[in-house]
Amino acid sequence: MSVPKPISVRLDDKGRLTLPRDVREALRAQPGDVFFIQPEEDGVRLVRAGNPFDALTAEAIQEDDAGETIALDDILKREGISIDE
């Protein structure tokens, strides 16, 4: 990701700031994304929150690739559960 040069933005009367297009593109920010704002001594730090489902998906794929998953049919059979009932 290329880091854009500092850009000035103005706070509106409702306390909102608009992220300029090149900043949104650099962050790959989409409408609805969540950001954390961390106050610092000389300003704020803005960090986009990660989607927890992305991490869960990556972990599930890794477990499946390693052969560490169990098919639902095998779990049902092991537990003596029939879905036909």
C-alpha cells in the first residue's frame, strides 16, 4: 500500500471528517468499514478494524489444508445422531 502525503481536511459542524478518495483507496476502505480512533499527544491515529470473519475463515482454511477438520457426517455418525429422524 502506498502511503499518501498528508492532506488537510476540515471538521464539519457535526464533528465529521471526510477521508479523501486517495486515502480511502490506499486503505481499500469501503462504506460501512469500522475505524478505531486513538487519541495521541499531538493528534489521533486512525486504524481500520479488521473483519473477525476474515480471521476465522483463514484459520478454517488452514485447518482444512492440514487435514484437521472432520466432516459433519462423521460427527453425526460418531455421536449416533441421524438427521433422517
